[in-house]
Amino acid sequence: MYYLICQDWWNTSKNHAGIKYLCLYLEQNYPTEFKSVVITKKRTKLSNSFIVNKFRNFKFKLHQWKISNAAASKLISQLSSDDKVILMEYFDVNVNQYIIAKKIRKKYPNILIYAMSHLVPLKIDQTFPDKLFFKWQRVVDVIITLGSSLTDYYKSRGVSDKKLMTTFHYVDDFYLKHEIIKHKNFTVIAMGNQMRDVNLLSEIVKSNPDVNFIICQGVNDLSKMFTMKNVELVPFVSENELLDLMKSADVSLNVMYDTIGSNVIVTSLGMGLAMLCSDVGSIRDYCDENNTIFCKTLDDFNSAIQFLKSNPDKLMLLRHSSKEKALNYTIEKFYNTIKML
């Protein structure tokens, strides 16, 4: 049996793009092979007070330690020595699945523990000095990444090739089943907040006043940055509402400092959107020249947008290629990869 340990993040709790959904899908469709352990993460609100935020952060970490410890104790009572454990969100101090790995390792020294990681190297560098990094990686057998750039990062920090495995973020049929819609008005959508270059995104919008932009700001307030008339600024919405927004768009604009495996990227592919992406991180694991125009500068993005706006036939070729590329990232493909462990 594979035990999948994941977090219940509030923003992806009920949708088809989060790690929780992946775990529950595998459990439901392969019940003799997979069992999910979902840990509820307490949501904290930021305050304007530094002292209040520090106290809330302490309370949050204490809460996380308690629930992780409880989950580990419950899991150990169910495990057999031939089971395998996959910690789905490792090397993240906000989740701290090290607690679970350490407790399992103490009880079952020889049980196989896999750790999936999908934060960008910058965030890992900021929170894992060498001593802590060594402690976390020592108690797991294999680190699974969702992108080759993260695999290379772990190699640079001394993790051996034998302890590393690269796979990819999944996309569900919830997105794949929709047909490509040809629109009268050319529209660009920008989604996601992880490692996004919002300042550059703002410059792109300003530089293309003849193009309709949908900017999904999530829980952030970007109203002061995006005052342009060609922008529809969207707050956090349900998955079905986001799906409708994606249906109304032609292009997925991804202006990023870095990326590993991204649900924004794979769902955009699944919906058949042409891709405009910063050429960073693991983006070329998911996108290629058949569906994507890779960009580095403001001029690159501006030229690509105007080119696609003026060339509807080329736009449709990229969109259909995205749809085809997305078939490489189905849950069934992820299942087959995990079964190789």
C-alpha cells in the first residue's frame, strides 16, 4: 500500500488542481494500492502589527506540529513494513512533514519514505540552511521533484542522483474535456501568484492597450497597479468561475521569476490556451515551441502578444498543440510513474 500524506490547502481544497485532489483521486480509483492521509492546515490572517503576526505565527507552528504529530501516530498504527509512504509536500517549513518522516523512520527503520517537493529553489534556500537541509533529506529515501530545475538544485546541494526522481504536475479531465473555443475578441489571461513578476506584468498591460487582459489577483489587491481600461481584475473565485474565465481567453500569460510544476501551466495547457511564458525554471519540461512563445524581456512579451493578435491561424495552431501536450500530464501518467517506485 502507498500512503499519500498531503495538506488540505484552503484555496485548492475543493478543486481539481491541488495535491489533495490528486491523492483522493488515486485512493478512489486504486483503493487496493493507495490510501490518503489529509492534514487540515489552519489558515491565519496577517495583521498590521509585527507583534501580533509573530504571535500568530508561533500559534500556527504549534498547531501544525500538533496535527502532524497526531497524523504520524495514527499512520504508524496502520503501517506494515512493506508499505510505502509518500510525503506530498516536503521541504516546506509551513507544512513540516519532517515530523512525520522522523516518527515513521524511528518506528520502521527500513520502510521506504518518498518526499515530493515543488517549491522553487529560492524559497528552499531562504528556509533551509545546510544543517536543517541535511536533517530533512537524511530521513527520506527518495526526493521526487515536479521539474528538472529543482532536481538540478538538489544535486547542487549535495543530494545524490540515486536519491532523486523527476516527474510532472498532473492535469485533470475537468480541464481536458473542454473543446477549444474560437473567439471574436483576442483575450489574454494571467493567473497565479507564486513567483509572479507583477511589475513586469503591469508594464505588459500598459504597453498593449488594444488587447483585453484578465488578471486573476487571487487574495491580493492589485487595484492600484492595474487601473487600465483594458483590464478585468478578478478576485479569488471558485474553480468553475475560473474555468469560465479560461474559456473566454486565447492566451495564458505567465510572467514569472521562477517555476517548477505549476497547476496554472498544466491547466492552461489542458484548456487549450496558447502559452506566453518567462523562460525560467522548469517551464520547458511542460511547454515547447509548438505551444509556447518563450520570453525574457518586456519587448519579447509585447512582440509575442501583438504577433498572436495579428495571426489568428498561428494562434490556433499553438492552442491545439497545448491541448495535445497536456495529454502527457494526465493523472494516469502520474500513476504509472509512482508505480515505478
